[in-house]
Amino acid sequence: MLRQILHDMYVDPGVLAELSDVQKHILFYKMREEQLRRWREREAWDALAEADGLRPPKAKRASSKHIQWLQGADGKVWVWVMGEGPGDKPYEEISEELIAKRARLQAQKEAEELWRQKEAEITKKFRDALANEKARILAEKWKVEMEDRRAAKILEERIHEEFKRKEEEERKRGEEQIRLQEERRAEELYWTLKQSQLHYQASEKEEREWEEQLRRIKAADEERSRRARCAREESRRHSLRAIQKGTVAGLSSMFQELGQNHEQDARFCPQVPDSCPPAPVVPDSRTWERPLRPLCRDVIVRWFKEEQLPRRAGFERNTKSIAPWFHGIISRENAEDLLENMTEGAFLVRVSEKIWGYTLSYRLQKGFKHFLVDASGDFYSFLGVDPSRHATLTDLIDFHKEEIITVSGGELLQEPCGQRDSPPDYHLLFE
């Protein structure tokens, strides 16, 4: 079954629905590994063809640009959202303070500029008036030389004080006017910035939604990468364990067998015609040709009787007794009902309606798992999970009573789930 899937690069939807998430990831990893093997093989053939001058060399592609994310102390992408960090003020409060501060600084800057102009005008006004008054006094001084100089001095001081008082009053009025103008300008700038903020928040909301969508996509990519990494580690662990146990030569040999097909050999190697044609094959009407997949229960029963009973599938080792974990053609729902009241580690094996093989239903602490067992060839192995091959179905079950099925789940077969009804649900298979 696995060899057929990797050859066709296609998984039947019914079979895919029976696989767990771990099985799906490992199966897709193997399919991707087979794609890479085919791609490398094609690249090698293309390089050989270019070396022999049979094909023009490919144009080199320009190097693509890359981006690198800034990472924090935890090794993850560093992200800081203003207003959401520990000790940060709410975003609305920070925004209000920034707007008020910007308006106040702008108004203060404009007020300082106005005050410099006003102060220059006041200083020039009273300086010119004082200079004119002094000139007038000096011009008339020759007429009053004989008068009391002290009286002239007192008059001059009184005039100077009067001008100084008027200058101070003018300054106070100018400062009050500038202050009122500064307040009005600050209020105008505040509402202008507030309106700009409302427009900015509308566009910022769309940008946050886009960033949130980008974050979810990135998180989904990281989760897929993590699952693919776990699938690669799971496949590598099973391959090494299978080699150590001596049950299979490893997954690489399977891919090598898939790569050795006559079509690729025919592309570069000439075929030598046979001297004599092969003898015609006379079809035997008594031989049953198995369909590609189970079509109905009658076909499954016939397959079990003709192919599985001679291999003692469902029997205990070296006895004529049916194994307590073996069940007939029952649905996933019926299997989960049987395992419902049992503890973690309980299991049963039922005849599958999706593939030529079986389904191992396993009881978790919370929930269930279902593993497809491929029996389409001369061995028994988990489809998409464990490449280990076993000569009998009982060998597979006994093997996983000591060895876990997957690293992530740690499934170890402990307590078999027997029959509940009479007659047993497998009676049609042994009639």
C-alpha cells in the first residue's frame, strides 16, 4: 500500500480520513522525500545530458533576497506592541498625551515667536519716544538755563518714570494677549491633530488586521515545520529501530526499489529485442483478482478467507484460538464504544473497510487513536507510521507491546479489548 502511494503520489481520501495527524504528517514527509529523490535523479540525468551535449545548459538564477527577524532572549521573534508591554500605559492614554504635548509645544513655539516680535515693537516704540523727548528737552534747555536745574532734573526723572510705567503696562497687556492667543492656538492644534489621529487609526486598524493575519500565517507555517520535523524524526527513529531489530532493511531500500523502473532505463539505455516472443499466458478463471481497494463487505470477507486465513491472521501464536484483541468488520464508532470504559493502553484490531489490511484502535487517556495496518503484500506494517515489517499480524502486536508506536504519543499496547456480544463480530470471517 505504501509503495503504491509513493509510486502514484496519491492518497485515497477514504484512506486519508482514517489516518491520525501524526500518520498524515509522516506519510506526507515520505511523499516529499520521494519527490526530492525523483528531483535529484532528474537533475543528475539533466547534468549528464548537458555534459554529453544533448541539452543546452540551464541559465543560472539570480540569488534571491532574504530577510532576518530580530530575536529575543527566548530565541523567538522579538515583538513589542506599544501599550501592551508590562508597565506600559494604555494606547489611548499614550495617544492623548502625545497629541496634547505636540499641540502645547507647537503653540508655545508660536507664542515665543510672537512675543519676540511684540517685545521688539514695544522696546523700539518707547526708545524712540524717550529719545525724542530728550531731544526736545535739550533743544529748550538753553531757554531755561537760568531756571532751577533741580526742577528740570525732577521733571526729567518723572517723565522717565512715566514712560517706564507705561512700558510695563504695555508689556503686561502684550503678555496677556500672547497667552490668550497661545491657548486658542493650542486648542486649534489639538483638534487638528485629533482628527488626523482618527484618520490614522482607521488605516492603522486595517494594518493591524493585516499584521494579525500575517502573524497567524507565520504561526501556521511554524506549526507545519514543527510537525514535519517531528515526522522526519519519527521516520528516522523507526527506520533505525527496524534495522536494529532485523525486521526491515530500512526506508531507503524501499525508495531505491521504487527508483529502479524500466521507463527511466529506457530513456538512456537501448533496448535489445528478444529473439523469441514470450509464451502467451492463459488466464485461470479460478484465480481471484483482488481489486485496488475494498468495494464491499463480501469482497473483504473473501479476501480474508483466501489470503489472511492461510497466514493465520487473527490467531494467537502457535494455537488455534482467536486472539482476544481481534475483531471483525466493525466501524470506528463501534471500536470506540468498546474501548470507552477501558484504561489507557487498551487496544483492539479490526478488519479495515478502506484498505487491504486492518485498523488498530488505541485508547488514550482522553480520546482514541486509529492506526492503519497494511496487509496488501507479504508482510504487516503500520501505514505511514512505522516502516517495520512483520511476518504475521501477531508479530506486529507483540512487537509493540514492548516498543512504542510513535515517539510523540508513546503508545504501548497493554490490555486487549475482547468481544462484547454473542455471536462475536468476526463470525462471518471464520464460517
